Amino acid sequence: MLNAKKGRLLISEPTLTDPVFFKSVVLLTHHSSDESIGLVLNHPTKIHLNEILNNIPLSDFPVYIGGPVEKNSIHFIHTLGDLIPNTEKVIDGLYWGGDFDTVLSLMSKNEITKDDIRFFAGYSGWGENQLNEEIREDGWIINNANKDICMKYSNPTLWTDLIKTKNRKYAIWANMPKNPNLN
């Protein structure tokens, strides 16, 4: 079994009752003994970045719900590396955050596309040992991340696709409805 660490995916088990995390796939962008931070990859909104922030060029950059913490903050992952100062490498070819003014400049010059960057409102956060406890209680399945999974837009089947790659005991979950009692 894999351990939680930066650059890994957390695939929620249906036992998680929080609607933010039901059938969620979270990219861990930071993990330490004190805290863990991640972004939900598969909760799109119908909102574009220029609709919620001033001075953003008209664009087709969608915003995803990154998690329940600080929903009024914007976070981003990207493939631009050193082109954006102060970024943090998550895995090979994938970076988190950086200088937002540089991002705006690149956007205004059309030097950045939605294939290069993804935006999130809010983030997912866990305090000291909280995430490790949720993993011990079978709240999350840990998976290795790759750039393609993390940068793929609006994939409503991401959770199901990843569950199907796991142990046979998870196969029954693949088609589980939001509320099994209504089935």
C-alpha cells in the first residue's frame, strides 16, 4: 500500500459522507507531519476564471472546486515550471502555484492555454495526522499521480476510471449512485 505524500492521488472511498469528497480524486500538492494540502481534480464548475476575478483576460479557463477550505481563494497547477517564478514541483512536469502576476501576463499575451494550467476555488486541507487517520480508517485509496491525469479537464469519470484499476473488491463501487437508498 502506498503512503500519502506530495504528488499522490487520494481516491475517496464511498464511506466518506462529506459531499465535497464523495467520488473525489484529490491531488496532494503538499504533505508533511504537520499538514496536508490537496486539490480536488474532478469537481468542475460552470464558471470561468474571468467571471470571478477582475483584470483577467476573457478566456476559457474553467474553475474547479479544489476543496472546502477557503473557497474564495484561487489555486492552480500547471506544466510551465520555471516560466512561472516561485512554483513548487509536485511531480515531474507538474507544478503548484507560483507568481500570479506572471500568470496574468502570460494570459494577456496568449502565451498560456488551458492545456498548461488549471484553476481551483478553495483547497482541501488536513491538520496534523488528520489525513493519515482518515487513510487508516479506509477513507482514501492512494494512487500515484501523473501529469496527464492531473491536467485533464472536466472528466466526470475520473473517479470511476481509477477505481476500476484497483483491487477487485472496489469494482462494485464503480457504478455506485450518490444515494444508494434511492436505487
